[in-house]
Amino acid sequence: MTKTDPFNARDTFDTGNGTAGIYRISRLEDAGLGAVSKLPYSIRILLEAVLRGCDGFSVTEQDVKNLAAWNASAPAAEEIPFKPSRVVLQDFTGVPAVVDLAAMRSAMGRLGGDPKRINPLIPVDLVIDHSVQVDYFGSSQSLQQNVDMEFQRNGERYEFLRWGQQAFDNFRVVPPNVGIVHQVNLEYLANVVWLREDEHGPIALPDTLVGTDSHTTMINGLGVLGWGVGGIEAEASMLGQPLYMLMPEVIGMELTGELPPGATATDLVLRVTEVLRAEGVVGKFVEYFGEGMQAMTLADRATLANMAPEYGATMGFFPVDAETLNYLRRTGRPEPQVQLVERYCKEQGLWRNDADQCQYTKRLSLDLSTVEPALAGPKRPQDRVRLADMKADFNKSLTAPVGAKGFGLDATQLNKTATVNDNGKSSEITHGSVVIAAITSCTNTSNPSVMLGAGLLAKRAVEAGLTVKPFVKTSLAPGSRVVTDYLDKAGVSESLDALGFQTVGYGCTTCIGNSGPLPEPVSAAIVEADLVASSVLSGNRNFEGRVNPHTKANYLASPPLVVAFALAGTTDIDMATEPLGTGKDGQPVFLKDIWPSTEEVRQVIDEAVQPEMFTRQYAQAVTGNERWNAIDVSGGDIYEWSESSTYIQEPPFLSSVTADVPDIQPIRGARVLALLNDSVTTDHISPAGAIAKDGPAGRFLQEHGVGPKEFNSFGSRRGNDRVMVRGTFANIRIRNQIAPGTEGGVTRFLPAGETMSIYDASMKYQQEGTPLIVIAGAEYGTGSSRDWAAKGTLLLGVKAVIATSYERIHRSNLVGMGVLPLQMVEGNDWQSLGLSGEETYDIQGLSNDLQPRSTVTVKATADDGKVTEFECLVRIDTPVEMVYYRNEGILPTVLRSLAKE
């Protein structure tokens, strides 16, 4: 649709390399529509997108006026249509997105339309980074062995993605073994400002995106607006549909001072996560400002932006400034591009200037000089533990009641030990023994200060004669190949190798559950004594059951501290007063003896990190993987689905879509499939990590000729709904209160009360025609943007979820799959209402007249006839989301629209 430019905003400016168009948001202030020059920078970028996209149809003049008049103290409850300039996918979430696109082509053919109309309309990059697993570690062969295993396990998936690469326009794949999607995005894909073409010629526009990983926010450190969405939302953006969101509150986070010696960017982000999680910023933008930013490198900013999902915000945004330009030059971006960024941002009012005094919904402040070395755990990233308190905090957690900070051991269990027997050597382990030490994840591996800090600490440890404890599984998974280049140039790679931190892969590993199996003697010892074994990882996620099924305590820490805890071999240690080990001179070696100074790290960064490293590595990023290039590609415009494939199947979401929109159906006589407490994460809901051989998914694979050694992970099989639905709500740590005393994906089939797997019960309920609901507590759906947490919920027959509160992405994904999210009102929760989950439920008021954010009455009838009624808010937040719900999801909505055209 042709843009109307009703505000006469289109103009031109000098890029330094020619003239280009610009949609000046200042014209809106000139017209008296709002104090645009006082808006937060993140809102200004949203405003530019709405202004430039105004066509009187999908984006209206009123949309522009609403956003220009954004009120900091109380943003209007208006929806914003946002069309990003690109989409970024990682392969775990990207494969099902491409599967859905392929399914839409098949469905379009069945509806009599042109399958080739299903095509990304904006640039889409998919980075294969989530499929590598740490099967091998501790040797120079580990990298190649893990890559070999990766290609062996994922042949079907990679063939499918190669088909998509040739079948779809605007779709590019970065092959395996290049790096983590967020680091590749930061170092290579992002332009900060784009030059595109519209009907009037060249046009400059801010680089904006959505990604199918919640840590897409890492790009906010570069001044790029972007956040994580579910795969189904990303698909809608790819297909030209606006992404609708309520006008956000923006929290201004002022940074003052400078990090003290000994504190790292990781310590800073753990502190900020603690502060902002306590403040409550779910669904809000956080925008950083203040003189403290002057001393922050862009890598430090990216580290802080990365963990926005952990502190609950939609984004953690850093506006463009001189450091942005420095980073673009340091990472090898061409000088004309750097000039474009500077000139455009200054012309558009997007260049950071703290004197502007942006209007924020609320201002917070943090003095960087107060940041201390810390970890976070043992089960959540917001539970910061000062390094000085680590020993006491860990021991307290052992006996604390089972929950976010406790394991519930009694006195008789505290002194348990076990012996690890391996190749004639034996080691004793106990509670707190570190069995995984992993330098991993996008949070830190993009940051030279902590990576080189870890290398320098390793070098001093080796020089002192320290070694890693034999029961520790060590790994180093750099976020890009550039990291290896600068570790080599700094002369620290050999020391990391000597301590067992050989490179195991270039991708996201331990943080997403791809830690691989522990050595059998270690896992056997843990199981034998039922130990609370520990992992220490430089990641951003440490939820229960995520890292490894044998590590109950999981701590986030900076890369240097990961090395230190590997040396110590335990989290039951006070590193200020207890040594890491004994040196070659027979004397104790303490952390302070080998910790590198801030100045030393800075000097090594200046010497070792060079722009040519980035240009050399990324010049071959897309085309340089010969093994990827050799994969045979078959198929045409419509994918040839194979019934025998255990990786890729046509999903059932679109198999019965008709041209007409169905009526909203009432929910009557529903049973509760799961009754859950607070803080249930998408890791608890969505299939993730290893596939248990005795679970429904494992049994299914074995019935189809796949042995346990070939199971791979749930993430790698996201393209097969038959596997994924069997792993939904099957996390080993989930506790379904309908089956008290159990742990894992267990429920009771009602009214008989028979205990069985959630999947098996779901199938029985569906055979009877019984609708299902899930009832949960606060912060339901915390965690990664897992679309399968919503897809699996739908395929289990769940029609509605009733929760005390939701995290942003999962609520949106439920709507996107046609599942009704309801939120209890008036401070109610299922406990205060006296619900047992054994009742039958009627949700009253569901019809075609249903309105966004209206209220409905839920009637729960117990076996003895007792009726409990309570009100719920319909968490369909916008009219467009109501259209999605009416159509039974985003994909049927888009498909029907394109078919009619």
C-alpha cells in the first residue's frame, strides 16, 4: 500500500556518500502533536517506524498521533502497529518457523491459492547456533568431534533449511559453527541504520528487528531497537503483518560512576537484574542514560542489554553515541556505513545527549562503583549472591524449604558423599561439587573484557601449578570465531586448553541445556548419593532442569569466576579466605593471587582485538562452510513432507483451516490438566534439553526406530510436533499440584484419579471430548520466547490458561496459537479461592462479542456440588489479538487473508 505522508515528513539529507530520504519525526513536534524532542530515544525510533509506515490502512494517522503524544507518566492504553525492518531467527526456534511457512504453502495450495505468495517480505536471517552439544570436551579434538556429531544428528533439519534457503526470497542462513546468533547479529548483521528503496528512491531508516530468541535484546546495546517474540509473531512480521503492542512505559535507568577493580560486566548485569526484577519492569522498556555510560564499552552495554529477559523488560536500550561508532569501526564496518549512522542519528534526533532530559515513566539510578563480584542462583538469574556470601548462601540453600532458593534437605542428608571412580583414579564429591564449568552463552562471550579476563586468570593459574578437579566437565563455547582469534593473539589459549577449557563449539550450549551428558562415573556418583551437585556457567539462564538433569544447583558467573570455580571444584567455598588449590611450590593459591587487574585486561584488549579479525571471519560466514554447502537440496516451491521423518513433519495447525472464520466456542465442563504454583517458566512448559528414554517422547522415538543415542535434544526436533507435544509440561522439575508429591510431567486423570503422564492423560481427555485448562500462579511463562510452550499447550487440548499473572512473550504466544489467557482479578489466586484442580470448569461469556481486556466469570464445580465463581480478565490485549483468537491463531489469520486476496 502506498504511503500517504500526511504529515509532510519526508525530506532528504546528506549521508556523506550521497543524498537519501528521511522521515523527520521533528515535523510532528512542529505540528504541535507532542514533545517529540523529549521522548525516550526508544520511543522516537518506534515513532519513526510508524510515521514512515503510515498508509492509512495498517498504520493510520491516528496511530502516529497517539505515539507522538506518548505520556511518560501514564502511556495511553493504545496499540501500536510496528513493522520491523528485519527478522532474526536461531535454528531451534527458526526451524519451526520455517516449517510453519512451508505448511502455509501446503495449505495455500489446498485452498486453491498460489503457494509462492507465502514468502518473507522483509529480510530474514537464520543463524544455526543452537544445535551443537557438548558431547566431547577436554581435548584438542573436542571441536571437530562435536561438529561431526552435530551434522550427524541434524542431517534432516539441515537439508530442510537448505531447501528453505533456495525456496524463499529474503531468507539467508548462516551455517553452523560460525557463532551465536546474538553475537553474529551484533558483530555482523546489524547496520544500525539501513539504506533501502521506497517509491521515491533511497530512504534511510533505523535498523529495527524482532527475533525468535528472548535475548535478541542484546542488539539494544548497539542502539538497535529489537526484542524477542514467539516464532508465530516473527512469522507474522515476516509476512508483512504489523506486530501490535500496547504503548509501553519506559523506565530510565541512570548509570553513574565506574566499575571498581575486580568487578566485571557480568557482576554489573547480575546487580541490575536483581534491581530491576525487584522494581517490576515486566512488559516495559528500560532505557539507560547517565555519565556512567561514558566509561562503558559497547560490549559491556551489550552484556547488560542481553539480560533484559532476566530482569523482565521488553528491552534494555542504549541510544547511539560515539561509542557506537567506535564499535562499528572496531568490528570492521565500512567507513561510509559509520558515517551514515552518525549523520542520520544526528539529523533524526536519535544521537544520545543526556542534556535532552528525556521524559521517563520512572527514573532509577545505580552507582557502578557499588557493584561487587557476584554469582546468581541456585535456580534463578535474579537471585544474586555476593561472592563473599557464596559459601554461607549455598549452605543455607541446602536446608531451606524447596523453592527458588532451597533444596529441602534434612540434617541426615547434609554429609552425604560419593566416590567418582574413573580409569583407576578416584575422587570424592559431595553437595556443591562443581561438575560443570562452562564458559558459554551470548551474555558474556561477546565481551572481550571477561573473555580475556578468563584467559589471563587461566594463564596465571597454570603458572602457579593449579589444575581443575578431575570430576569437572569444562567447556569453552565462544560466541564467534573472532573470540578465538583474539584469545590466540593474546597468548592465553594454551592456558585455557591446559585447564580443560578447549573450544567445544561455536554456538549456544550449556545455557540452553546442550551441556551434553556428564561422564558416567560422575553422574552415577551423583545419583547414588542423591547429591545437590553444582554447575557454574557464564550464561543467562539457570532455571531448574535446564542446564543438566544431574545439576540441581546452577550458578551464573563471569567467565573468570567459571575458571576459578572449576579450579576449586565446589560452590561450598569462601574465595576470600579459602584457597582455590595448592600451587607447585606447595603453598595455597587464592583467587586474589591470580585475578588480573582491570588495567591489565584493558591493555590486552587494545593489543589483541583487531578490526581485520572481524572482516576476515565474517567475509566467509555465509558461504565458507564446505560441509554445509555440500548438503543436497531437493524439492520445489512446496516442501515434500516425509511421513518417516522424525525431525520434520507438517504440523496440524493448518491442516483443517477453511476459508471462513469460525465462531468463538464456549468452554464447558473443562478439566484441569496442570495446577501450578508461581514462577513456572517456559522451560517447565516447553520441551527442552535431553529427551528421556522412558518418557512419552522417548518411547515414541524408539517405536519409530530411533535409539536413545540418536535422540538428540528436544530443541533439535522442534520441527516435529509429534515429538514436541509429548514433551510439553514434561520438565523433570515441574511440580503439578494435582499430583502432589510428584515431580515431572505427571498428572491425575479425573474423575478416576489415575496417575499418568500429562501427555497420556491429555490423549484420554481428548478422546472423551473433554476440554482442558491449565491453572497457574504469578509470572507464568517466565523465560525464553519458546513458541512450543504455546504450541504444545494447544496440541494437548488446552483451551484456556488461568494465571495470577503472565510474562509478556508467553501470553502473546498463547493468543497467537488460539489459546485463551485469563488472569485472576482482585488479588485472587487458586490457593486463596480454595481450588483443588479436581473441579470441572465453565468459562462464561465466550462468544463472538468477546472484547479485549474484558472480564469473564469462571465457574468451578467440585465433586460434592460446591460451586466457586471468580472473575478473570481476558488477556487478549488488543483488537488485532482478538482477530487472531477469532481465527484460532496468527497463521490461520494470515493464510485466510492471503487466500482471499
